[in-house]
Amino acid sequence: MTSNAQASVKDALTAPYGDLAFLLDLDPPMSDFRRDAHAALAARPRRISPMYLYDERGSQLFGEITRLPSYYPTQTERGILDANARDIAEAVGPRRAVFEYGAGSPEKIDRLMSLLKAPSAYVAMDISRDYLLAGMRDYAARVDFPVGAVCADFTQPVDLPKDAIGPDADWLGFFPGSTIGNVTRDAAADLLSNAARTLGPGAAFLIGLDLEKDAETLLRAYDEPEGVTAEFILNVLRRLRDELRADLDLSAFRYLAEIEDTPQRVEMSVAATRRTEISLDGERYAFAEGDRLHVSRSHKYSLQRFDALLARTPWRRAAAWTDADSRYAVCLLKHD
Ligand code: AVI
């Protein structure tokens, strides 16, 4: 790391921070919705980042999705962690300091921390400073090990202030929910390589992975009759209309989920059901019937394909636990 980068990390660190062992605020580049919306609408194909799904309403809708019976990843991951708690704890080893990618819900954090043997610390990284601090302050008040917070985008490399936790801690990265599937395979390899650097030698990494499967199960999970996923994806247009004051007719668009192969993934778009236009800041973007705006994708992996991805990173797969139908895997990665 250069001396300039060292200086900026130092400025970004406050330790302790109230009840927290530290706050490392890397001031993640806040995106510019208006600029990105213009760029997305002018591009061919039209594509906008899935991060714009998650305003308050979008986060609530995603929470609802995770409770739908047809959206198997959340319940299946939970089932795998519960059914294999002992084996996982054994394979991970005792006294790990945990670094979670994305601040988990209290229930998710408790599930992991109570499964591990004598965890020594918990640190979460999240792009939303308010969400992160609210969650971590509550958590720090409930537990007797150090809790830290890193405000950053999870694709950023992070220099953890290890002295604030204990310089000799053995780290465990935790990235549940199969969120790794929401980035391209190249970005996933970069993220994992950065994680190896962040967590240091001897680290382990527990990651949730949605496995390749039949197209019907995927369609049931990503285009269910309840229509919550449709609302979730269409929320991008609602935000364009309500926050950016774009002139658009929501009823002229529908949600479209498509299953693609090699690599298997669900592609999520909004599609115009008739000729229409979106007008933003006086700029008019025409849609012919069937024209799309791509919003999100969710990659599915086989364990073999995941191993091939890991071969591009310092990690190797030490173990994997799956459900009885092999729909989902929790993988334990290690590196020396
Ligand atoms: C957050 N992520 C893991 C979800 C997924 O399954 O790809 C996002 C999602 N999009 C539609 N449904 C769920």
C-alpha cells in the first residue's frame, strides 16, 4: 500500500467509536442516480445497476421476497447452517474474528455467532453508514466481544484496523445469501481476491452459493405468482418517477425474468408492453413495444464452476454443505 493510501485509511479510522471497537469510514463513492439513469436510458442495451433497487421500499420488498415459500435461497441457507452447525464450527475453528460482507439482520448475525466456537469479534461492512451504525450499536450493546464497523462498498479492498480487534486474530469472512451471484464472474473473482488480502493469511471464508438447477424452480423463485419480485424490480422505474421526477407511465412496463445458460443465471428486466417514452430532465427516451431496461442478474454456480473461479483467487474450497436437493451450498474457503 502506498503512503498516501495509508494516510487516507488513518484519517478514515475512529477507534474506539462509542460502544464500537472502531468505525472505518472509507466514504464509498455515492452513486449519482440521475447521471446513471441518463446513461442507462441512452445506452444499448439499456442497463442500470441493481444497487438502485434498494431504497427503503426496495429493501422492504426484498425482505418480503425472502419470506416467500417459492424463494428457496434464504430458507435453504438457514436450514444448511442449522443442520450442519457442529461440522461448520469444527471446520471453521475456534476464536475467529468475523468480517461480514453486508451488515446482516440481527437474526442472521446471531445464527452465525452462536454456531461458532468462542468467536472473538464481529465486524460488518456496509455501504449505508446509517444502517450499519444502527445495527452495530445495537449488537455491541448485546455482546461481550469487540464489534467494529466498516463503511465501504463490498467490492472495495479494505485494510482492516486489526489492532483495534487484536492483531493476532484469525479472521473468518462471511458472505451469506448468495449475493456473490449478483455480480459478474470477473467481479466475483476480484471480490474474493480482495477479501483474501483484507482477511490476511490463515483466514477462512464462509459463503452462500445458489446452485445451478432446473429452470422451473428458478422461475418460481424469481417470477412468483404473488408478484413481489415484479414490484421489487419495477421499483427502479418508480424511483425514476418519484425521486428524479421522470415522466413515465408505470403501466406501460412489465417485469421480465429470463433463465439463461452457460453460465446459468436469471436475467431481470423491465420491458415496455407498448410504445412509450421516459422523459427525464427534458431528455426523451423512446421505448418500442418489447424494449427493455436490464436491472439485475443472479448467477447460479455448480461447485465445479465455483472451484474454477476460485482457481483465479488465493482461496481453495475446504468444505461444502448442501441441502438434500442440492439447491444451495454453504462453502468454506481457506487460504494460506
Ligand atoms: C440479493 N440477491 C441475492 C437476490 C438474488 O436472489 O439474486 C436478489 C433478488 N432479486 C430478485 N429476487 C431476489
